[in-house]
Amino acid sequence: MLEFLHRCCMPVQVPMELHGQTLEIKGNGSFCGDIRWSSEAVLNIVKNCMEHTPDNGRVSVIGDETAIYREIIIEDTGSGISEKDMPHIFERFYKGTDSNDKGGFGIGLALARMIITNQNGTVKAENSPEGGARFTIRFYKCTV
């Protein structure tokens, strides 16, 4: 899992460093799934968190495995997701009311959800009790 998470986050490491942001990656267990597409999904969520985290903020990516699913929790220290935006966060072309204009088209989170759900997974967005956004991804294991 840890190797997979590092691979997912590699493209954002330099931009985060330029903004003084900290990227924390931890992982236990293994990852089993479509590595390329799953990496794209996780990267899209991490990139979204990076873009909504202030300079000198933090984004954490933590992976774990249970008997039922593999879970990835991505959190940031940004302002969180407004109540108005929460129901629409995974809609294609939706840009939040506090969206900064960094050239995005509003497709990253929608694509991430599509990739995850097409692999028998779920993704949930919420605000962390400590502040900032929290995304929880679960890839469920098959049962026989």
C-alpha cells in the first residue's frame, strides 16, 4: 500500500514543496486493483486537496487494510468543503463556490469517483473535525 500511495502522490510533490506544503504518506497492507486508474483517482483527490490547502499547510494520505476493504484517507488543512458545495462535490464540471481559478475544469473528483466505483469501491467527502476536507476511499474485497 505504501509504495502505491507514493506512486500516486509523486506528481504533486514538487508543487507542494514550492508552496511550503507538507505531504504526509503512511500505509499498511497491500493494494489490489487497477494500479494505473486507481493512481489517477487518488492523485485527483490529492491534487484537489493541495489546491485548497494554504501555503505551509499539510495534506495527509493514509492507507490501511482490513479483512473487508482497503481504505485510503486523504485529508488537508484547508478551509474544508462548504455545506452548499458538499452535495455536488463529485459532479462533473462542478466548481465549488470558493474554488480558486487555477485552470481546473471540475472533472477531477468526478473522474475519481467513477474510477473508484467501477472497482467496487466507494468515496466519501466530508469535513474533518480538526478542520479541512477529508476524503475516504474504500476498495471492498470480493467475497465467495
